[in-house]
Amino acid sequence: MKMTLEIVSVQYALALLIGQDLDLRTMLRKFLIPALKLLNGRSGYIWLHNGLVPEDIATTVPNPCYGYPLLQGSLEQELPLLAAELRRVATQAWQVKKPGEIHVLAGVTYHFMPVGGNGLLVLVRDPPLSDAYLLALGLILKRLETACLACQQHAHLEEVKAEALRAKAAAETANKAKSEFLAMISHEIRTPMNGIIGLTDLMLYSEVSAVQGEYLQMIKSSSNALLDIINEILDFSRIDSGALVLNPVSFSIRALLHDTCLPLQVRAQQKQLAFRWELAADIPDLLIGDPGRLRQIMINLIGNAIKFTEQGEVVVTISLQSDAPAEQVYLLFAVRDTGIGIPIEKQASIFQPFQQADSSITRAYGGTGLGLTISSRLVGMMGGQLQVESDLGQGSIFYFSLLLTTAKQALPMTTVANINLSPASCALKILLADDNAVNRLLARRLLNKAGHQVILVENGREALEAWEIEQPDVILMDVQMPVMDGLEATQLIRGLEQQKQFHPTPIIALTANAMERDRELCLAAGMDDFLSKPFQIQALLDVVQRVCPR
């Protein structure tokens, strides 16, 4: 009776030692050292093998997960006899004849006790434990096995979590590097593009022969095509990073369709294609949505239809669908052509980035393979899905449905104004800070033709000094400049204006940085407006007039 109570007490005490930590090594330390004291053991070692025999067991015996006293070297160096015996047991799939199997090695008694089916406890004790103790320990070691497996599972989950965090950090770093690279490439390309397009416009405005005019139009068309590619890549980057947001406003769907299709009609006529657009009469004219992005989608789909159609027609339709909630409409947008068509097996892949139905299409028709990807994702952001039906050699129809809210009044649509380089009603003194000589020449010639006086500087430090001396009516400020950038120069000017109680001078960012965050940085620095290079001539004149209307 006394022995039974003693075993139960030891069993209860050992049970309390199990599972005190989720870290495996810490948990085994908190169990093994007190357990040796309770059992009057001299030393103990625990292996977790999970039923697996090490591939190199013939040459290397694994050290225990935890042991007391701690091994200073390998098991084979410190306890060679135990290592040899353990190798024999391990090669037999860690099976022992019975729980607590006793091995006497050089006069030392070792108890080999299974920790369930996944581990082994080797206990050194003289005299050996009784069968009753070994039976009680078997139940405790089963519980220890469960705790060890829980620790291993926890460690695995922590490693998976850590790996996920590392992958997330790597993805964020890569995405940041990609965004910075795209911004840098955009800036470096837009800067010379501004000179090419701007000077071409100035030459077209001057007296040139018919042949020269034709050449200049080719230069402008090629430059605009390159600019479209840059903008597509930037749009894709914004969408891919989640930085692009829609701007819902009220607009006229009929005006939008007309303004979108009219310029494309010229391209269709050049290929001798029939081109028409139709909008159902029962569609409300005033709606709420993002007309700019909707126009971008339609231009892309119609442009593709014209590009891939050699004969026949291109038809654009917008029709009304049923079952829309009150004060909303379901609209079905469709673009149908009689072009080359798309094989069935390629119809899903064309919506993936940088993909076209056939690599030969890129050579024959050009393009980045981003247009449909951007359009598909924009439609998705609007709550729809861009789909395609096509027969090879027969043509294609691209379509999507959107749920739009009806509006009471539409905002005026932005229209492209004719270039007017006649002298302005009020001549201004304009300070231009730009480190690019071509861009300085272009802006000066342009603004001089409009009757304005232009002061040129090459960096932000010179802009600050010229502002104090010349007191200009308006400042056109580049952002990336040597010595001092445009943001710092603007902040210093705004600080001096407050200090001296000067009326704020309008400052316009005139920069090749085209990302939305660049605009936000410029406005946050104290600038009044933002114009991205390459700019249209009329856009520059309009923004100067807008910030300085006197």
C-alpha cells in the first residue's frame, strides 16, 4: 500500500511537470531535471525521432534533444558505449523489447523507455526501477509525447509564420524597388520626351512646308505612342500595388461615348473600316462613375478592335439590362469587330500581364500586352468582369456589365482646347527652375510667344535667390534638381513668405515625376498645382492662367 501511494505521488508530480512551455527545449528542461530528482536518477537523455531512422545512423549517432547533465561534445565522444547501444536501437526503428528495457554498460544501468511512438528516454539509475514504477512511467511518457508533439507543431507554425513574414517583407521590398525603378525610368524618359513633343509642337505652330509638317506629325505620333507605353506600365504598377483608386463623379454617358469614339473614327477610316457606336435610347444620360477610367477602358478595347481588324467593321454598343435596384442601372458595354479573332485556348491568357494571343502578334501589331490586363482590372475595380467571345478568323466581342447610379446633374466634361499662342491678356513675370537645358529652352520659347517674361535658373538654390530678387508672379518648379531640389526650395520660400508676411507666390510643379504620390508630395510641400512632363502646350498655358488669373 505504501509503495502504491509513493508511485501515485511521483506519477502526479511528474504529470504536473509536463507542458509548462511551448518551446520544446525549455519544456524538456523543466520536466527532466525535476523528474530525475523524483526518481533518484543520476542522468537522463531524451530523443525525439518521430519513428524515423536517420540516414547517416551508420556513421553518426544523433545527440539528444535534451539531456542532463548537458553534453559538452557529441554523444560518441562523451558516452561511446551508450552511443553504440543507441545506434543498434535506432537501426531497429527505435524499438525496445519492453518499456524500461535495462542495458548495463560498463557497470552503469541504463533504462530505455519509449516516449510513445515518437521518442526515447534513457534514464541512468542504480538500483533499477521496479516494474510498477516502469508501468506508471509509461503513462507519463505518453503524456510527454503529446506535449512534445504540441511543441514541435508550435515551432513549425512559428517557422511558417516567420517565413510568411520574411516573404511579405521581401515582397514589399521588391515592390518598393519596382515602384522606385518605374518612377526613375518614367522620369528619365519623360524629361527628353517633353523636349521632343514640345519642340515638335512649336515647330508645327511655325511656318513649315507640307513635307516638313508631315515629318513633324510623324515625330509627334511616334512620341505619343512611346508616352502611351510609359503610361500603361505606370498604370499597371499602380493597379498591381493597390495604389490606383477610382474617382466617381457625375457625368454624361452620351458625351463620354461621343468624345471617346470620335477621335478613333479617324483611325478606322484610315483602314477603310466601317465604324459606328450606338447607345440605347432608354439609358439615363447622367450617371455616377469614373469617366476617365471608363474612357480608358473603351479606348483600349476599341483601339484593339481597330488594330486587329483589316476589313469589315467595328461596332460599339451600350445597352440597358434589367433587374437593377432603384436609382441604378445595369449597363452592358460591348465592342465587336470582324478581325483576326482569338483561339479558344488563348482567350483566358490574354488578360494576363504582358500576354498576347500569339507572339507573332507583337511583331505584326506591336503593343506591350498590358492594355487588356489594365482594362480587366479596372472593370473589376468597378464591380464588373471583362469577358470575350471570339472565333479565330471571324472576329471578337469584348463586353462587361457595370452597375451605375443615376445622377441629377453632370460635371462639365473636360475637352481639349485649341492651342492659342497669341499674347496673353496680362503679361506675367515667370521664374522657371529646371536643370534640363532643352526643357528650359522649350518653356521659355513657349511662354515668350504667349507674351510672358521668363527668368531661367538651374536648381532650387538659384530659384530661392531669384525669387527674393525678382519677385516673380508665378514660379514653375522642377522637382529633381542638383544642389537643392524643388520640394526643399518651395518649403524655404513658403517659410520666408510667412516670416516676412509676403503674399504667397503661386508655385507650379513642372516635373517628369508622374506618380500620384509625387503630386501629393508637391502639394504637401506648399506648391499650388502640378503638371507632369511631357505637357501639352495648352495645359501649361491653362495652369499658369489658373493659379495666376490676374
